[in-house]
Amino acid sequence: MREITVAMTDTFISKPYTNFPENGSISAQAPSNIALVKYWGKYGEQLPQNASVSFTLSQCRTETTLHFEKSTPNGNFNFEVFLDGQREKSFEPKIAQFFERIRRYVPFLTEYNFKIETKNTFPHSSGIASSASGMAALAVCLVSLENALLGGDLSTAYKETQENQLRKASFLARLGSGSASRSIEGPLVVWGQHPEIEGSSNLLGVKYPFKVHENFSNYQDTILLVDKGEKQVSSTVGHNLMHNNPYAEARFKEANTNLTKLKTIFEDGNISAFIEIVESEALQLHAMMMASKPYFILMKPNTLEIINRIWKFRKETGSQVCFTLDAGANVHVLYPFSEKDRTQNFITKELAAFCKNGAYIHDACGLGASIVNS
Ligand code: PMV
């Protein structure tokens, strides 16, 4: 089902606002996420060509405070963005584009002046994309403010337990950055309509609805920072190149098949089968980049060195460690909680040498975005 009807998106248009607070602020945090089945290729307005599933992380987060002040509406957006206390004008075009896409669903955007203060728990230059966590945190702030406009109390307006708020936050976040739709909840989130996953949708991320074996609870992810530089090819450009990629249709089909296979794997707790899917997904993502026209490579020599070391370690020790990749050179090392000490030891002793300045971040699955009370 690829068609998205106006009626489907209309459910995210809010009721008339009854309350316009003069000013105030609201803070939210949202984590990053790491896809197990990758989203690479989109159509229409930020709609995925295939379903994806990810682990929501917990340590790598964005914290955003949205300050708002009632203005005289003139149809324009009035906002400034600050990163770590400094005005960050380079972020503003992306936020303006986000606001343009969502104005139909949150029409109060032109009624206020906003100051958006944001900070990441991971270094800005780490090569970890902050768009997923950043857009998700901002979306939660906006949903929260909207609830106050509908008559709720600002400090208690956003309830992580309220289905319609979670859905709207994910719907909005997707329009900022596709993968951000998977950062609202956790620990496992599906985005993209899939025939075997009830409730899945191209419009928003939903919590994985089926049984997950305890082997996958508290799964660990250590992010090895191989290259901290700016990406040579943005994910927007990468997604677009899928339109002319000769392998695109086969790739979209394969992703959906892999998600079907993961369903049984999650239920049975079969980590070996999980590894086969996850590593293949990572390499297919990068294979798509290499098969694009123009072609490009985001992996670095140390990315491959790390992958080979992981394979060798697994073969020699019987460990269940594996890797996945994002759209960059960094390596996400995934391992079950039961192997935490041994794997972290391996990372420190052997893999850290291939990271820029020996840097890595230990993370693990988490529960998603929330309001931060000051
Ligand atoms: O959300 P975007 O447009 O930055 O795309 C992210 C795509 C990948 O991170 C490479 C894969 C994914 O599913 O997160």
C-alpha cells in the first residue's frame, strides 16, 4: 500500500485552539536511533520506499527548549536557533523547511516568536547524525505546546502514554527527518507500512507490536567514531539517488523481506540469525551508495578494518557481537547485554585504535523522547 490519502494526513490537523498562552517555554529530550533494517529511498513528502525497524538509543540524545512569545501574526515564521548557547544560523533553513511542511498540522507556528535552544549529549563533530534526535525533540515540544493551546496544562501537556500525542509527535518528526519518526518511542520501532506488522504506517513510527525475546532486551550499541568530519554526501542527496539506482526495486523488496524474517528472530531470540540480517542490511545500504550515479563511498579504511576485526573475534571466541552502519564511516557495534563486559573489553583493547582519537560512545536501547521538567 503506497498510496497516502489526504484523509489519512487530515487526522493530524488539530481541533481549533481555545487558549493562547502569552509566553513560556517547554523542554524535551529525544534520543538517536540505529536502524536494523535500513530506510534508504523515499517518495512524496518524506514517505519511505520500504519499512524499517530500529533500536532507540538512550545516551546519544538531543535536549531542546522551545521558548515562545505571542506575536502579531503576519503569516511568517519567526524563530532563532541556538546550539550550545550560540546562535546557529546554519540550522535555520532546515527548521524553516520543517515548519513549512508542518504548518498545516500546527498552525500556531505563525502566531508566536520562537527561540529554539538545543544541545546534544554527543559531540557535534562526532559524525553521529543529530537530525533524528533533534527533529524528534522539537516535535515533542511542538505537540506539547499544542496541547496547551487546546486547553491543557503546559507542564503536563505531553503524556508519553497518550497514543494520539505520540502519533502526532512521530508524524511531525518524520516531516523534519524521516528517521526521526523512530525516535519518539522505544526500544524497537517500525516505520513504514508492512503487510505483516499491524498498525505500521508510512506516516509515522510505531512501537514494534509483537513479542520480543529477552535476548534482545537492553541490547548494547557502542558507536565507534571512525570519522568525525562532515559527510561528503548528505542523506537527502543519497535518498534521491535511489530514484535512478538500477537495484532500487530489489533493495526495497529485500528490506521488507528482512523485516518479515526479523519477526520470527525477535520472537525466538535467535541472535545468529539476527546478525546475518543486520550486517547484510548495513552492507546493502553502502552497496546502494556505491551503485548510485554518481557513486560514492562513505566507509573509510578503518571502517573495514573494524568490520574484519569483529568477524575474526566472533569466529575465534564464539561471541555474538556484530556491526551495523549508518550513512557514514562510524561503526555501531551491537551486542547482547549478557556479553557486555567481554565485548567492551574487546572494544577498548582492539577496536579503539581504529577510532579518531580513540573515541567511542557506549550506548544501549532506550525508551524514547520525553518532556524535561526544569
Ligand atoms: O532520516 P534521514 O533522511 O537522515 O535518513 C537516514 C537513513 C539512514 O540513517 C542511513 C538509515 C535509517 O534507516 O536510519
